Amino acid sequence: MTLFPAQETCRTDVRRSLFRWLLLIMIVLSGPPPAQAAKPWQTLKACRLVESWQNDGDSFKVHWNGGDLTIRLYFADTPESDYRFKDRTRAQADYFGISEEQAVEVGKMASKFTKEALKDGFSVRTRWQGVFSGQKGARKYGIVSVGGQDLAEMLVANGLARIHGMGIGGKTWEEVERLKVLEAKAKAEGLGAWGMKKA
């Protein structure tokens, strides 16, 4: 049977489309590439806080082992300390039931709290998971411990952070439940953002 050019083009397009779908299905089923697979936990000891205008309550520059990196806390999100990310500031204000101006004020309080808490050194547990995958030099998620205490828990317990952000596999539920208890106590005592009345 002789095919007209239009029929042949149609068959070719169908074959290409099927090939693309099969390729996409194979990629999805094969899982993430090895470079993005979870790495083993590593504890970075004797870390020091590095002064930077980008530091805030939940994300900050760290000096460790002769080099610098930026760590972003798991589970906790402190309000922004300026108005660069308006949508985020609005969501943070809504979470605490305060105004955006008050949320920025809490963000500044959280930055100060973290700076004070980390001034004498701390440790970081990380799996080197990037905040934005594929970005060179991206921030890495970590659990920051200072004096045997978890910084994310300290921030939530003082009403300076919402329970939000990246979790850690199977431990997520357990940690979030612990944070909820700390948050409820901070709310009942009117600590940090919980003690503010919407302006």
C-alpha cells in the first residue's frame, strides 16, 4: 500500500510521540539520578558562624573545615527580616496572625536570636541535600545543635519560627509532633510572634 506524504508524516509523528512517552515513563520509574540520591549523614563539628548580610534566623553562612557553606534548617521557617519576598512574608504573617510589618520585626528578632545562640560554636548534621537542587553552591539542609539543643526547636519554642519546610524521611512525623508541643506552649505563653496583636 502506497502512503501519501501526509500519511507518512502522521505515522512518524505518532512514533515520535510514543517514543517520548516511553522515555518519560522509564525516567520516572528509574527514580532520581545517583547524584541526587540521599547521602549518608555527616556531623560537622566545631562550626563557626560567618557574618553575612544574607544570614537570617533559619539560614546562615558557616565556617567548617577551612571552608564556608550555607546551612538551612530542617523543619523551621523564621519570618523574613525584610520585604524582598512579599508572598513569603504574607504567608508567615498569616501563620502567626500578625501584620506583615510585625512578621518582619519577628524575622529580625529571630536573626538576632540565632546569632546569639551560635556565637560560641555549634555542630551541624547534614546529608548535603540542596535547598534548590541543581544550583551550584546551593544552601544545604541541616540540623544545627548548640549546647545539646536543636536550634529549630529553640526557635519554635520561643515563637520565632513556624513549623514549615523540608523534613527528613521517616523521622519527619516524630520531629513535627515534638515541634507542635513546643509551639503550643509558646503560643499559650505569648512568646515571640504569638504575643503580638495584629496591628
